[in-house]
Amino acid sequence: MTTKSNRKAKKKSPAFDQSQPKRGGPPIPTSPLVEVRNSEVHGRGVFAVANIAKGARIFEYLGERISHAAADARYQDHDENDNHTFLFIVDRNTVIDAAVNGSDARFINHHCDGNCTSVIQNRRVFIDAVRAIKPGDELGYDYEIGRDKDDPPNVDEIYACRCGSPKCRGSMLEPVPKKKVAKPVAKRRKPGKVRNVRRPEAKRRGERPRRRA
């Protein structure tokens, strides 16, 4: 007979380590190549004070590393009409909240045709230049904030983009998926005339970590 005393206790899975990863070197909170000052796009922005070469690693998106559950609980009362956010999804386990001990990277504004991009390496978020940046230019990258089914009808207005780029799509949200056009049904072939057609492998669509709204 099995009793409570001789049952093997279930091992609890250890809490996920949310400390700053050491792989890849020390944190890069700022850079002598940039400065933070007022922006015409929105609030404060990050501007180059020296030439930045294409492909250069500028600095790192830093802040408190927390779980998704902790991030949801922390901002559960966040006004849905407020687009101000410093949350950046790293992966399924971690969200960086740059509102707490955040680096200068948190001030980079959204730009539909940005001169920078966010790169995830070793569970860290770096900001790299995608083209040459001249002194005085404001840094920007595409937030690509994800869309949710429960978004308010005016969500694109809430997250309106003011980057001024000719390629501006008017919103910081990811583009609305295009509706698939129904293709005409192919005529059935007669028995004995089935072609051996090899279908191309479907490309796996990777989810790019992005700022959370």
C-alpha cells in the first residue's frame, strides 16, 4: 500500500535565471557615438554625434529582465490609449523592461525605414546600424509591434507613426496581413494522368522578438 510518507516528492522545476547573460562580454549601456536629446518624432530620441559605419554594433537594449507573466502583471492597468512602452520580448522566457535600469537604447524611436535594427544574440538585444549614419541623424528602427485580436478599433491611431519617411506605413504596428485571394479550382484530371509533382518545402516563418504593446 502506498502512503504519503513513502511517495516520492515531485521535484519542482528551478526558477528560470533572469540574470544578465555573461556570454558576449559586458553590458553595453551607451556609446560615445550617440547622445540622447529631444526628438521631433516623439519625446526624446537617440542621435549620432559621429559617423557610424554600416554593420556597426552601437549599444545594447538593457533593463530589468523578467518573465512574461511578471510583465503582464506589472502593466495590467496600463492605459490602452497610451503607446508608451519600454518592454522588449527576448524569447518565450524573458522580457526586458527598460523602464527599470534601462540603457540609452530605450530612447530609440520607431522608424518605418530605420537606419538600425535589433539583433538577438545569446539572449541579449543589441542595436546594429543597417546603413551608414551621419552625425546629427536620429537613430530609428521598426518596432513591428504585434497585433492582437482584442486590439481596440483605433489601435493604429494609438500607435500612429510620425517618422516622416516616404516609406512610412502610418503605424508602429506590424503590417496588416493581406487577405488571401481564392484561387480557381483546378479541373480534375482523368485517371492515369496524375503528374508526380514535388511540392516545395514550406518556409518556416520565424517570429521576430519585438517590443510589446
